[in-house]
Amino acid sequence: MRDHVGNRAVVLGGSVAGSLAARVLAEFYRDVVVVDRDTVLGVSATRKGTPHTRHAHGLHARGQLILEELFPGFTENMRQQGYPVGDLGEMRWYFSGRRLPYTKTGLISVTPTRPILEHEIRSRVAALPNVTYLERHDILGVVSTPDHSRVTGVRVLPKENADGEVVLDADLVVDATGRGSRTPAWLDELGYERPAEDRVKIGLAYTTRFYHRVPGSFEDTWSINPVASPAHPRGAFFGLSNEDMCIVSLTGILGDHPPTDPEGFLEFARSLPVPDVYEGIKDAEPIDAPSSFGFPASVRRRYERLRRFPAGLAVIGDAVCSFNPVYGQGMSVAAWEAMTLREHLRAGQYDPRGYLKALGKVVDNPWEVSAGGDLAFPGVEGKRTAKVNMGNAYVGRVQYAASKDPEVAKGFMRVAGLIDPPAALMKPRMMARVLRASRDMTASGGGVPATTPQPPERELPDAA
């Protein structure tokens, strides 16, 4: 423990955001308790409370760097267990049907299944001497001082105990319960204003199926990603989950959802703008049946704009901002927010308004990328400012240029990996490369390049 800030912190939710919050809080509080309604320790499969974890996930760039700092050796441990680890630029990316060249970026991506990643994080956090996971407890509400100026604990109900609710006293309560967070309702009950919400309705659905790896497949990469675009609204993420198994997550928006019957699933894959996914699974042996998960809208709760907020309460992860998952930002942003909490606590006390303002700055750029990108799709509901329209027009040129210029591809990956802000793509030198490489964009009609970039000779990730 570095600096003693308080005696007990309670974290609500034991997924990625909650466990990373607990890891950071353990440096400043004598006792950290993580409450979850499910059994979470030792669980490396999809559980009832997190049905979305069955679908494709990735821990990219900034998220990987943060986890490596919090858990030294994390990346190499995942690699040694046979899970995919490699350079973000050496995935096979397609944008608007155009393939980006393989590019060594130095940015690492870790892409086992989400339950495996959560299990690795939780195991390391649970091993800390001052962290306890309180499993199978429902969260009933927060407890406060009589004047409601400070949250002093949380009421929980053990699922297997008939004795009734239990109050956990706490110097700090951190809400990491995700999209269904009840903090806005708790604020209302305590006499505070609810945060305003920004919402972009995307009407997304993932349909996912696992397959046995076909011998000889994934020889030059471990992940093939035709990303949805306004020109081609259907997308997919197709990659190795371990050395013997691969995952296919098909994506569709605005009600055009990938089917869950095997024949319809294959036909949807065949309809993608590139053949790689369909060719990769048409003769593969499936492990399970297709299953679907819906994501109606990206939601950002504007806690940073509140004038009043109770002491002793914090929010993190999807409880603050829930991004369209196709951008692969959620886990990395949660890790970034945990580090923001850590920096804030190093001052020796918890100041809610200061923390929430810092959190808003963390969310700004990822929200600009994902929410702004979604508004490029004509049917998506949301406010389109001049900045959003110009930004999307320019990003279209960036993606086109990235298919021709490896340096543009590298710069684009640094923004996608949350290393650089979107403004980095507007620097004069980068803009000159983008405009030079995209001069023939209109004349080409946005078609697939006549020549497909070939992978350079290099050492492949172990799992591939």
C-alpha cells in the first residue's frame, strides 16, 4: 500500500472494470471488497451476468500497456498459454472492402476470449492480500449520511442466506456494474441531479459461432477483420481463440442482424465484401450453435458536467460510457479509467468532482472515434455536427490512404489503439500523406484494390 487514503473500498461488479479498479484501490485502502451477483473466481467461461463476453473481444494497444504495468508479465503469460498475441498492424484489416497492408506498429493486441482474459485479471487481483471477492450477492443500494453529502456503504443481499441484507461500510464505493448501472437512480434518491446522457442508436447485433481450426488456416495472421462501413454495413471478426479453436462474430446494424440458424449464418458470411471469412468457415467443423447479442445504442453519461456529487462514490467502465463494441475500445478505456483513479488517489484523498472531470477527458477521444464513426451510417440516429461530418469524410480518406501507404496505416492504428488522439491524423505531415494517397479515391469508386497486399516475412505470433 503506497499512501493510506481509507480503510475500506467496495467495488460493485467483478468484471474487467471492477477488477482493475480493485487492483488500483488495493494500493490505497487497507481492505478492498469486490461484490458480484455471480460466481466469478475460477470462472473462465461465459456467465449469466455477462452474456456479451461470448462474442469477439480484443485488448488493444493502450489497454495492453496498462495491464502490463499493473500485472508485470501479463502479456508473455498469455502468449505462453497459447492465446493470440501479436502486432495490431499485422491483423488482416479490411475497411470498405479494401485491405490494409501488414504493418509493424509496435502496438500489441491480446485476443483470447473475453472470459479467459477476465479470469486472468481476476486471478491476479484476488491474489492480493487485501482484496476479497464477495460472490453471489445482489446489490440493493447505497447507504449515506443523514444529509446525503457522503456515501458511507452499500446494502447487499447474499443469495444463499436467509438472514437478510448486509451493510458493507466503506470509505469509497465504486460502481463498475456496467450499462445497467443504478448510480443515476441513486443520485436521484439522494437529492442530486442525474447525469445527462448522449446516445447514438446503432441497432447492432453480434452473432457468434466457434469452430475447430482448419489445418493450414491462419498461416499469415491470427485475425481477419472486415470492418463494417457505410458502403458495406455488414462486418465480421474472425480469429484464433487458441491454437485449436477460432471464433467468428458477424455484425449487422439497424436491424440487419446476422441469423442464428447455421445456414443463414453462412449466407451472411458469404455476403461480406471480402471472401476470407466465408472461405475460412464453409468447410470448418463447428463447435457450437450460433448465438446472438444485441447492442441498441452507445451511451455516454455526462458525470463530468454535474455540479454536485456525493463524496465517497465513484463510477467506472460502462457505467460511465458504453461504446459500440465493434471499435474494440471498452476494455482499454476501462483500464485507462482505472489508471485515472490511481493518479487521482495519489493526491491522498478522493475528490469526486475532480475525478469525474478527469474521467470525462479520458472518454472524450474514444467517444469521438466510435460515436462519430457510427454517425457516418445514414440510418443511425444522433446529432451530426459539422465537425462530425467533416471528420467522417476525412476518416474515409484516411482509411483509403491506409490501404496504400503503410505509414498512414500505422498512424490510423495508433488512433484506433487509443495511443494517439484523432487529431494526430490531422498533423500536416500525416495529412499530406493522406491526401496524396487518396487522390484517386473518387475515380476508383471505392472498390477493392486490384492487387492484394502480401504479408512481409516475419515471425508470426505463437498462437498462429
